[in-house]
Amino acid sequence: MVDLWNTKHHDIIKLMKYFPFNNPDFSLVSNVYGYVDAKVITKGCKTFAEWKPTVLHEIKCVTISCMAKIFKSMPKRMRQAFEKGVCVVGY
């Protein structure tokens, strides 16, 4: 199974040597955080008291299918970062 995945993603794996390990485009957690952050921003929280429960709510609303979609998009995001010569593509 691992060999099949490595074969399928060989080009992406080769590109990884050109990027720093802390690149948020390579981190599922950072990508999920970006998704949650974008959702929270749309709520227009004005105070920390409004922001904190909103963040907790949005985190709870992240589904497995949402995380799978973000994970699936990561090779494309890595390729875009490499092509643009940047470390962060954006959300």
C-alpha cells in the first residue's frame, strides 16, 4: 500500500526537498486551522468572549470529509507553491 502511494506521488515527494519542513501547505493541521480561521472571520467577532466559543464551534463542525478534502488538495497546493516559488499558497 505504501509503495503504491509512493509511486503515485513520486513527483510531489521529489519537490518536497525544495521546501522548508514547517511550510503550512504541507501540514494538515495548518490547513484545517486555515479553514476554521476563514469560517470564524465570516462571523465578525468583536471580542475575545465572542471569538472563543465561535472557534470551538467551528472546530467541532469540521467533518472527516472536510479533512479528507483538505488532505486531497495538498499535492496540488505543493505543486502550486513550487511553480510560484513561494512557501505559502494560501487558503
